[in-house]
Amino acid sequence: MGQSAEFGKFLKAMRARLSPEVAGAQESGGSRRVPGLRREEVARLSGVSTDYYTRLEQGRNIHPSKAVLDAVARALRLDAGEQAHMVDLLEHCASAAANPGPAQKVRPALRQLLDAVGDVPALVLGRRADVLAANRMAHLLLVDFASLPAPERNLTRWIILDPAAQALFRDWKTVAAEAVGALRMDVGRHPNDPRTNQLVGELAVHSEHFRQWWAGHRVASRSAGTVRLHHAVVGDLELNFETLGLPDDPDQQLRFYSAKAGSPSSDALTLLSSFTAEMTDNANVPLKHRH
């Protein structure tokens, strides 16, 4: 059934989270055997037949119009990221394992930019949040990804599985759940990718939190916000992050962490930057060349 089955699972998960009161569905009476809305309630709110909505949720090979998808999104109270993911699950349907494609590469100009921002922690993230490049400050703030084995240079994997990440992020569950949600969106855009499937399998085996979040089909697309850290060297920080898409490299993003000028967090970053001399001189050598 391919990715259409994932589309149906997503609809079911979104339906289960909604109460009739929140969705604006009138109670139809009788006890509820399942959480959330019934299929017939979603169908009524969407303006389609119960049979048609049932076939959608069962992952049948049907092709709903944009108007129907918009109506279902409104009925399920999907936000913009969730609606985009729903569409991805239809448009990128695949029934067989996809070719992993060529290795992800970072343009030299991006590496120059990482050097140029100096005391601002910065990363280049690729598919499934693989860390393709990072500057010295990012290594000091988070972890030296370049020192990790190549399969472990992934931001989501590190956040979920490394105890040091749990100690670093003061709101670890929120950060980790959002990372899982972003991975969900990547799966929607690139279904059945072997490397992604391997990552999901590893996380599912080793993390109960991951299994619960993944089963909930949560998606997340927050590109900016605030993160609270407790760093082992410089103590507590509150940093803003911005994640910028790269039009010429649509599967890559540039992420920066910064502190408000004059704040204690800014002072902490300045202190942390003084430790950069202890980093190796090849901090921005392409990750594929490191061991």
C-alpha cells in the first residue's frame, strides 16, 4: 500500500486527538469505543460521505482534490505544517524502497559563512537532520559532531539517545519531540529512504519516548524559537535559534544560535568562545574527511 497507508495512519492519529467539542461536531449519542472523533463525524465536517472518508483513512488508492484535502484539514484542525505533511504523504507516495541518492555535500561558500560568523554557533543540517558541517562554537555548545562516527552525525539521533543532550537541554522533552516531528516531515517528503528507515528503527529500539512520539504521528516545522540550556562549562543559557532554508539546496538548512546582546547568556557565549583555542585546527574540514 506504500505511503498511502501512512497517509491513512496520519488521518487516524489526527482524528483520535480531537474531541467532538473542540472539533465542533455534534454528539451523536452512544458510548465512544475510540478516543477522539468518529469517522462519520470527520466526514460530515469535511462535506464528504462516510464511505469516501473511510477509504481515505484506509489508505486506498484514491486521489482526493485539493478542495477535499483542505476540508479534511479544517475538520481535523490541522496547522500549516500538519497540512503540508498530509499533502506530502499523498504526493510522494512510494511502494518500494527508494534509492538513497548521492551523498549530501555542503557548498564551499557555506563553509566560509560558518567561519565568518565566528562566535555564533552554526550548523548546516541536511536530510533527516544529518549534521553536514558545524563551526567551532557549535561543537563547544552542543557536541563535536566531527569526532563522532559518520552514522552518528545526526542532530535528532544525538538529542534522543545521548544522555549528554538530556542534561544539556533544560526542556529536553519539548526539544526531542520537535526533533521527532521534523523527522516525520522528512519521511513524508522522502518516503522509504533506506537511511531514514535505519535511523527510525534505531531510535525506536533504544527510546521509549521516541516510540510514543512516533506512534502519535506528530509533525513539527518550527524554524525559529528559544531554547534553554544548562551547559557543563558556562552554566545556564537562553538562546534564540533561526533555521534558514537554502533555495539552491532544498534539503539543507542553516541553523544559528544567538543570545540577546548584553544578556547573561551573551556573556556565557563569550566565555565559551574563549575555549575555541582548545579545538583542533581542522574544525571546519568537511566531515566526510574526519575520523
